[in-house]
Amino acid sequence: MSDTVFVTDYAPAERTPEALINVQAEVLEALPLLVQLLDAVPDIVFILNEQRQIVFANQAAVEVFNISNRRDIYGLRPGEVLNCVHSGKNAAGCGTSSFCKTCGAVNAIVEGLRGKKKIEECRISQKPSGKAFDLSVAATPFTCGNDSFVIFVATDISHEKRRDVLERTFFHDILNTLSGVVGYAELLSTSPQDNQKSLLERLIKFAYRLQEEINSQKGLVAAEKGDVSLCLESIRSREFLHEMISFYQGDLSSSAIPIDLDEAAVNVGFISDKTLLSRVFGNMLKNAIEASQPGDTVLAGCRSKDDTGICFWVQNAQFIPPDVQTQIYNRSFSTKGTGRGIGTYSMKLFTEKYLKGEVS
């Protein structure tokens, strides 16, 4: 083993020397039919040693990662091959950052090295592209001679997760908004004339909300494909906040939770895409409202940053647990149940890939 001292916040950090990696790889590749059998599997298959390093990769992995020789990735860990955004948080690499504590891949591998077969789900965002993957991963213990290994299989379930989210959006969120449109339309048809103006205003708000729900989904699909054209315009920060708070405070679903504008919020001009910015900030407000308790107040504000930028923020009274904080921007991760987890992911995607900002 190497004498280098590695630091870790989670899984063991030590690595196997390259010479021993090559020996392990040669032993495995010499096993009868192993290469042929694993190359026949359409999913990504790695064999990992006790330090979670790749000592075999099947043909599917070669094709997915577009490498000329499978040995090019031997010695790396799975997150390093996938370019996971967290694989470089610590010098020791994949599995050693605090974010890795909730990683299904790392946890499955660790259990596999303990002799237990484990199946988990794993959400990975790639650097620098920001592309997101939802994976089903399986780790199976495997012994060869005196050495322990794990057969690691990764299956892309991104389309399945995407379908779940779309079903959740169209069958739940949009139907809820549509119910508001129908409800106010019915009230409008039977109410006295002096009440019709206020009912019409609410009906129009719900109609705009329905339109925005559909456009948000269309925008997210386009953003993931890299097919978004920015429409830049001049915006005043405090006026933008007033507009957003007024819109979301007028929504019946959030009316029980007041939204206040911070008195210290600055009113400076800046250039951005107002539609994308509204979707990001709207998700910030919705999340804060949904996580609030009766009697709470959501506070929103903005401040100048580094003389050239603007920082928008939203605050509520609730605390986000550390294990949730590490996963909050992963696609399909949610504390609200299955078929959710797009809101915070889209915030980061829109802001960092298109608006050239940062979400934290």
C-alpha cells in the first residue's frame, strides 16, 4: 500500500498502488469466461477492489465513457469516472466527502465489501456540464483467491424518474391549479355582478399559474437538452421582489403563510433573463412556503454582491437537516415523496448553466 496519508469525511480513503491494480486486473481477466459474460451485460459493470477502485470494466462501460481501452480507467473509483461533482471535494476522491454519506453508490459498495449484496439508487450530477443521472446500483460480493472484490452494476433509470416527475406534475400540481380555474369560473357564472371583478382577478391568476406550470416543464426539458435561448432585459431588484411576492402571496395554497419583503432589500438595476430568474426565485418561495408551519413568516430580500452582482435570498423558520442539505439539488431527490425533486434541481440548472450565477 502507498505511504500517502489521505483525509476522508466518510469512506476509507487509501488507494491501491498502480502496480497491484495491474496485477489484480490481470488475475480477473484470466478467469474463464468472466470477460465474455460481463461484456454481454448491457449495463455498466465494474469490478472494484477493497479500496473501491476499478480493476475491471465491461464493454458497456467502455462505450458509455467513450474510452479506447478499458484499462484507461483502472484505479479510478466509479464517481471519478462519472465526473461526479463531489468526487473532487476531497483530494482522496470519490466516497470521501461529506456529500458521499448519502450516496447510494458508495453505501452499496461499502456493504458489498462487508459481504452483503446491496441495491440502492444513486443521483449524480456531472461536472462541468451539470448533466444529471439517476442510477440503480447493485453491489455483489465477489472473492478471487485471497482478495475480496465487489461486482458493481449501474443501470440508468433517468427516464423512469423523469416519467414519475412528469406524472406527478401533470396529474397533481396542474390538476390542482386547474381545479382553481374551474372553481372560480363556476363562482363567476353564479355570483352577483358586484363580486365578479375580484373573482375574475383570481381566475386570471390561476390561469397564469396553470400556464406557468406547463411552461416550467417545457423549459426544464429544453434546459437539460441545452436548448435554451436567453432573453436578456434590464431588471430592478426590489421591484422584481415586489412582483414575485405579490404573485405567490395571491395564491390560495400559500395564503396562510405571509411573505414579507426585507426592509433592507436594495433596488439596483441588473441584466438577466426575467423568465428564468422568476422560475428560480418562484421555486425558492414555494419551497420556503411548503416547509413552513402555521404562524411562520417567509422573508425574502436581496443585497448587492461584490459591487457587480446581486444576491437574492429567501428565509423561513425551518432547519434543513445535514443529510438533506447534501442532496437538495440532486434531480429526483425530495423529502415530499416519490415523483418529486425537480424544483431545487431546476433552480441550480437554470442559475448555474444559463444565468451564470450560483445557488446555495
